[in-house]
Amino acid sequence: MADIPESSMDTLRELINIGIGRAAGTLNELTRARVILEVPVVELISMEDLRNHAASFNGRDTSAVKIDFNGYIAGSTAMVFNTPGAAALVYAITGEEFEKPELDVMMAETLKEVGNICINGVMGSIGNILHERITYTPPRYEESTVEHLFKTNTIDSQMLIVLVNTRFLVSEIDVDGYIMMLFEFASLKNVFTKIAQLGEDEPC
């Protein structure tokens, strides 16, 4: 794995924490329930390490919202829940139980909205320091195992994942959610270069 200065990782964590805070504020404005997002745990892992994290899902399908991005940085971001947790979160937010087939579409749309808010909160914080053009695809809902989540992406051994683990607290339930950001190595290098420049520009 690339040798990333801890100071750069600390700055990235701060940016992501800001994004998570903004996402929580937006969710509270748009939903009927008070949503609290805990301070996230942020790790930089390899694709190989992802398999270890995937083990926590026991090979079961996850409910995920994916957004791809390209331009100055390129990659893919997914907001991932285990499926029972996703259903509990959606019920807590909307009051609707998703047991009937005709409600599955509503569940997917609700999760797309939640995922879109969280992903855009995090990516927006990162984008604010880049001042470069980044384009995004519309959010799409997928049910897949973690191992196959990025199967449609062209992946090489140098790709790294920024793993953001946060907890949704809403209506007396708590649900673990993961934001997985898959970066091309050059893109992640661009992000950390900008972060390093921020540090250099700070007054002594």
C-alpha cells in the first residue's frame, strides 16, 4: 500500500467528518425522524483488505447505493448496509414496512436518497479542496455481496479504498453503514497532493 503521511490521513478524516455532519443535517431536514450520524472511523485499505471487511457480512447480499465519478479524480463510491439494517433504517425514517413486493421500489428509492445525501456530503467536502471538475453518475441501487460490489469497475492491484464506517442512530435503532470510496491510485495521489498543499498554505 502507498505510504501516506498520517497528517494527510488526519486531514482527510476531518474532511469526511465535515461531510458526514452536513449529510446528517440534510437528512434531518428531509425526513420525519431525527437522524444522528456518529463520528466515522476512516481507514485506507487495499482491495485485498476489502475481503476481510466483507467477511463481516458473512457473504450475504448488501443493500448499496453507488455513484461513479470521473474527471480530476476517478473512481466509485458506495453507501453499503446489510439488508436487514437497511430495511430497519428505511422504516425508522419513513414509517413504511417493506414486506410487499410493490413497496420494494419505494425502499430502493428511499435508500438512494439517503445514500445520495451521504455520498455527496463526503465527496462534496473532498471536492471543495480540489477546485477541479468532477462529474458524477446518478445514484443507483444494487443488492450484491461486498465482494461483487465493484465488479463492474475496471480494477487493478493499485486501486485503494477509503473505508468510512459510521453509525446511523434514528428512532431508537442503530444501523452500521459503510461508505466505500474506490479510487484509482493517481486520483488518490491527486487528493493527497491537494491536502499537502493545504498544509503548506496554512500560516505558521
